[in-house]
Amino acid sequence: MLVVLSDLHFVDGTAGEHNLAPEAFYRVFADDIVGVARSKAIEEVDILLLGDIFDLLRTEQWFEVAIDARPWGRDTQACLEHADKILKDILEHVVERDGKRVIDNPAIFRFFREELPKRLAEVGVKKTTIHYVPGNHDRLVNAAPALRDRVAAALGIDLAGGWFPNAYRSERYGVIARHGHEFDHLNCASSAKPYDDPKTTSELERRRRDYAEHTSIGDVITTELAARLPHLVRTRLDDPDPLLVERFQEIENVRPLSGILAFLRYQARTTGERWKAIEGLLIEAVEYFLGLDFVRNYDKEHGLFPLGDRDADIVDQIQIALRTLRILGLEPTLKLAEKLGILPRDDAEDNEDEREAALREPGIACIEDPIRFVLYGHTHGPRVLPLTYLHSPDFKQVKECQLVNTGTWRARFRQTARRDGFTKLQNMTYVLVYDANEDRFDDDHEKPPTLEIWTGSRKKYFI
């Protein structure tokens, strides 16, 4: 049985307490996995952590070092040394309240590394193996041996000095899995083509190094805008309200992305006179972002954008928003941005890049190829989309292929139906894939691998 999770986004807590409580894994998830293993007499379990498990971007620690020591700077060695410190803090991060650990990252990694395999062994599972594929928020893990070794130790993976793979393929389960950022031009700057099959070990290492070392504009936006703005609100406002700071730290959790505009409007209306000061900090954060050498070079390379172009240059969009903000203020700027469609209306339900990428995966169009399921994370939108239906002329051989998005365990903020505020829900999605012998009703008739995707939301305040 293959168990797939993605986009857990464990953080160091400096840019907001976005970590999952241990309870999120101990109850429904663990009980379900162990129960399924018992009922189906599963002997082997593979657990695939499909990227963005560790968030090395959503942190204020990058503001402690010079720009050149950040991932978009020039000092690679200093950057990787600081990234290793951030990763260590993520792995060790705990929050105590009333003598109890309400956030306990070490306990969660111990759960995957030791406790879950032990519980599975108690119901007859002979072997449990953890696999890890980096995403865009944890791409730096693959950029240095120290980071790879730290993650391998935390997850109980024997890397033997090697690299973490950029994809997971299993003919047994009929699965090809990637994080999915490879097809998002804002969040992947690598020139490597995901579908190319490296012929040698050195070629494979070059591919992994290419993904690990190339900074995308999305990396910079996450840290220098989404993390910097609440940092400024917290450190520059006189006597800032902790609840206000916390709300700004949730900007990246608003879904769909177009809801960020309404979210900012809501904050403006609820902060009263203080909003003018916050508006000034917003302008300061945007100006700082646009002045970064990396951003200026990106803007030169991508030129001007045509209005309505889905691949429009994000930097040009931000420049126009800044000019409008200076002249008109926040409310007219947000209304104009909504009218021009600067942010996508929905980032998960119908992602064209994701769909087209899945259709190009090797083997999807070949009835003889065992791959039936394409698994991506990244967009945080769990779904199953039929890709192809292949059959022989006599229909004796049939192959159905599905695109599965593995969602997220990160909280999501959504606007209420009355548009009078936002509510936060904790999400959890996991995918189960069974091989041909694990999910059979008729022992005399072998079936292809089967798949289940389970998604739930929970309204609970863990801390």
C-alpha cells in the first residue's frame, strides 16, 4: 500500500505559527492507515511525502542575514549554512501552553520515523518505507549534503550520501508522482525538462542540482512580500495588536488567491485609523521587493505583459499595483486589480498547467505502460481528474488514467458567504494506492492498482 501526503509546510514559527499539531496525525490519519493495513492484510507500506514538507521560505530568519546570503543572493555557501540553521529550527520547533506541548514538530517526525511503522508492524505489516520528494518550498534540502543528511535522519531514510529524487515512479502501484511546481513558471526556475530520462548517474545528479539551486520569483514573493509585510507590521507599528499581526501572517493561506484582495480590504476596514500606517508599510514592502537585484533582473528578462495574459509577468503586475496604490490608495487599487484579473479566480479547481503536464507524462498515452495515476501536490487543491480512457479494439484490455492532486494539510482561509469576514479551516488530504493484490474482491480475477483519496476539514483551535 502506498500512502501519499504533500504540502505539510512545517515552519520555524518566526513568521507565524502555521505548524500542525501532533493530534492531526495521531487520531484520524494513523487510525485509518493502521485499520486499512489490518483489514486488507497489507504486508508492505510505502509512505511518500510529496514535497513542501519543510518550508524554508516562510520564515523571518532570512531577514537576519544580508541579501546576498539569501536564496536570491550571490553567496551560495552563506545561504546554505543559514538554510541548514532554519531547517534545524523547524525540526526542533515546539510551542508549550499550560505545561503541554501544543505544537511539537519533533514528535511528528518521530511519529513517521518510529511510531507509525511500529503500529503497522503490530497488525502484520512486515516493512514500512518512507520516501521524500522535495518541492519548491523545500528545494534547498537537495542543495547541500548537510541539509539532505538532516532530513534523512529526521525521516529515517538511508540516503547513503545521495540525493532525494525529484519524482517517484512505481510500476507496482501504477504511479508517477512529482510535487508539481515544475510546471508552474512562477515557482520553478529550472531549465531541466521533468520528463527527460537521465541516462547516467552524473546526468541525474545534474538534474537534481538544477532543481535545487535555481531560485524562482515565487521564492522571493513568499519571503520578501508575504513574510516581510507582517514582519513590518509586528516590528514597526506602535504597540501592534497580536491578533492583527497573526491575521497578516495568514495572507499566504487565503484561497483562492483572488481572495487575498478581499482579505486586505477586510483588514483595512477592521483596523480603522491604523490602516494608514499599515498602508505605508505595504508600500515600503513592495518597494523593497521591486528594488532587489534578483527581481529587477527577472523583470528585464520577462519584458512587459499583455493585460489578461495568464502568463503575465508578475513583477510588472506588482509595479502597476504599487503606482496605483501611491496615487489612489488601497481601496481603488484592490478594485482595479480585481477588475483586471491580476490574481487568478481559482487556483485549484481547474489548473490548466497541471492538467496539460499530466497528459504529457511518459506512458499515459500507452495502453501497455503500467502507469495509471499521476500524482501532483503544490496547488493545495485536492481533486481527481480523468485523463485518458484507452482500450484495445475488442475492449478486452482497458486502461484508465487519473490525475490526482494530493492537496494540503495547511490551514486555508476562505471568505464567508456574506462577505463579512474570513474563516479558517484546518485541512487534511491523503491518498492511498493499492497494488493489484491488495484490494481484490475476487481472488480469481486480478485487477489493476486502485486508488482512494480522502479529504477533510476541521474547525478546531489547536493553540
